[in-house]
Amino acid sequence: MTKKSWDAQLAYWLVRPLKDSWIHPNHLTTVRLVTGLLATAALAVGKSGWANIGAWLFVLSNFLDHTDGELARISGKNSKWGHQYDLASDAIVHILLFVGIGYGLMNSELGKWALLMGTVSGVSIACIFHLRTQMEQQLGTDATRQPNFAGFDIEDVLYFFPVVILLDELVPLLITATIGAPIFAVWFFWQYRSLLQSEPQ
């Protein structure tokens, strides 16, 4: 069994007192979604001060993404709709994040290309989330489980987002995402097809 990541363990300890409360996992999903949208809006302003606020809001939103699932598991308040709501919130936050970054960088050396680049990155990420959902529905959650190294998941790299802002590296980040996200989407599609073909008929 894969060991929980450090942030999932922390989320578990934080939500454990809420087990028998009126708070539902969907409430936490909504808070995660709202903080993610606020992060996107702050990044879209295009000023360093707002970008820093947006980065920290995104880190908070990313962490809160673990809390709803942990509460659902320990309280038994899980549902198919709640799971879909969680996946949709993940997709919305990550898609709009890059659109917001692109919009905020339109006054940079990238000019109007920045918004297009953000959109390409966001759409590619939308494709990845869609494929991930399809894989979960058809092949189970184990098919989309990420590798864990010493308590860190691959997605934990997102916690370094404020460092990117601090170092004023948003332009290189957007360029990397514009190239990397479509490539990863194609790879994810290839993996999805391969797993489907390997399944017994």
C-alpha cells in the first residue's frame, strides 16, 4: 500500500476533529475552489505584489485539495457527486491558473502571445484531467495513482510556486508549461490507450 504524502497526512490530522461535525467534504471542496479562483484573479492583475498573493493562495488551495478527501474517508460522507465535484474543482483551478498567468503576463516581453500560451497550457491540462477521470472510471483509482518518494508526490512541486514568483520566473514557467503540458497530455493519452488495450476483454 502506498504511504500517504506528508500533506495528506497533515490534512488528515487537521480535519479529524470535524469527523462528527456538520461540516461536509463538499464544503471543503468549495473553499478549495474559491481560494483557487482568488489565486487566479490575483495572478491575472499582472503586478508582482498581487502575483505573490496569488501564489500563496494557490498553495493554500492546493493543500485544501487533500482535506475534502480525508474528511470523506474518516466520516463516511463520501458520494459519487462529491468525487466528481472534487475532480471538476481541480480541473477548473489548474486550467484558470495558467489562463490567469497568461493574462497577467500580457504586458511582459511575451505580449499578447502570453494569453494564448496560458490558454494552450490550460486546455492541455483540461485534457489531462479529462483523461484521468476516464481512467478512474474505467480502470479504477489505482490506474491514476502517482508515485510517492519519501512522502512526496510529483504534484508537490506545486508548493514551490511562490519561489517561482519570488525569483520573477513566471515567463519561463509559462513557456515551459506551453511546451510541456501538451506533450504530457499526449503521453497521458498514450498511457490511457495502452492500459485499455491491456485490459482483458
